[in-house]
Amino acid sequence: MQKLLALLGALCLLSGPSHAQNRPPDEAAIQHTIERFGQSWAKADFTDMGEYLTPDCHWINVVGMHWRNLKEVQFAHQAFATKMLRGVAAQPVESTLKFVTPDVAIVYLRTHIGAFYPPDGVNRGVNKQGDKDNIATFVLVKQANQWRITSAQNNDVISQAAASDPVRQMPK
């Protein structure tokens, strides 16, 4: 009997926990979390960020500003939304989801961002940005059965540079 229990225990350890049956609900919940950020952007109102970000989150924006907690991330997004990004559309283009562990996932989201004018939303003839794609990496964690963003970084996609991506020349 002890040998049977030891064998069953070993098989359980080798097979690991079965999380496959939970993937579709987790995938849908992760997608919903990412959509919440998009909804906040569209409304230019980030007061609900505490519902889908962790309190200790980090965010690195497209120009390298590093915000280190929910209060900073929320404040910065709201400040930009009410100034230079007012009315700027962000349309999702494609996304990829990768589970790192059953409770940690990464989403790579490519979005087309409309034109905007830093630093204050005023077109000065030489300060146009955007009207191009942006790619963001979101790290999400599952806490209390809810998926929340704990870290994010976004970068502009520079089409001229993409043409010389060495991976495009890589043998298949």
C-alpha cells in the first residue's frame, strides 16, 4: 500500500497541476483586464485603474518615464489624457498572450495610436507624434481570483527600422 501511495504521489508530481481546463476563463479574464485599460483610455478617465492594476505596479512609458506604484501610474495617465492625449484614439491591432505560470501571464499588445502633440496638445507645427503603431508588454498576476496588471512598458513601432529587422532575413 505504501508503494502504491508513493507511486501515485510521484505521478502527481511528474504530471504537475492540471491548469488546462482553467485556461479559457483565465484568457477571457486577462482580455477583459486589458480591455479595461482601453476603456479608461477611450474615456480619458483613469480613476478606475485601481480595479485592474496592482497597488505596487510599475509602468515605463514610451519615452522612458518610470512610474512606480498605482498612485504614480494613475496620476501620469490622467495628466497625459487631459492634455496632449485628449481625444487621441488607440485601436488594438493584435495581441499575444503567454502564460508564464498559472498565476502570471504576459500580453503583447500592438495598438495604433492617433496623432498627438506633446507636451500640451497644441500643434506647433514641429511636435506631431503618434499616428503609428505602439507595442506594449503587460505582465499580469492573478490575485484573489482576479487578473491585474502589475507591470507594463510600451514602445513606438518605427516602420523604417522594422524594414531592416534581421529576423526578416533569417532562414526559415
